[in-house]
Amino acid sequence: LPHSLVQVVIYWNKYMHKWLKLYVFRTSSKYGGLVAVLATYTVSSLLHGLNYPLAAILMSLGVYTYVEYSVRYKLSVLLDACVTARPCPAHCTRHKHSSSLLPVAMVNWLWSALAVFHLAYLGCIVDTTSSTPAPFPQAFQKWSNTHYISHWIAFTTYFLYFCIK
């Protein structure tokens, strides 16, 4: 299982990730984290071609990773535990509660399961049978049929971010 959506994005294409981080994310980070993430995923969408289902997936991933990173960071500070989006080293000195503890491992497992759910949901609109995307309304029919549940979960997770002290 992936540790987080952040890890999936990083390891999907390490070289592209490094380039985008260096030339887009860091350049635009002076405008705030969310702006930098959205700028990075916008450039990534453009580099992948103007395919609106793929752009929607990438922009959703951008928002999801930002939300996940932010919430997990806040949780790691609040719980003093290794639950950040990027895994802590085996012998973490920053947190009191390491990822080897059962409650911490369970929190990380829940985030991993959520990442798999989000990836399956986002990927369901990819049509590998055609070289051209489906017409706009049809392309997002599967998301619509699920009432955009993954997007609602991301929104609820972001709301949780504001509820955490």
C-alpha cells in the first residue's frame, strides 16, 4: 500500500517530480502552499496534453495531496506521532510516538487505504480503449454516478484540518 498520495505522486515519475518541484513549485511557493501546488499540477496537466479527464485527475490529485499533507502534518504535531505524509525514518527523533506503535500504524494504514480509494476513484474515468477523450459530460459520468464521493471526502478532510487545534 502507498504510505500517502504524496508518495504516489513523487514516485510516479521521479524525474518529472524533481523538475516540477524545482522550476514550478519552488518558484510559485512565495504565493502560498496551495497556489504552488495548483500551479505545479496545472503545468503538469499542460505537459500531459490538453486532455480534460487527465487534467481533472491531476488537479484533483493536487488538491488531495495538499489536503492530506496539511492534515497529516497537523496530526503529527498534535499527536507527536509519525503520521506525516512523508514517512519518518526508522529511528525518528522528531516524534515521541513512532510508526511501529499499533495506534500510529493504524492511522497510517487508514491514510493508505484512503489513498487507494482516491486513486481508484480518480482513475475510473480514464478510457484506455480510445485515443481521444469522451465528450465532456460523458467523461465524468462515473464520478457523477458516485455523487463525486471522493471529492466530498477530500472536502470533509480539509474541514477536519480547520477543526484540529
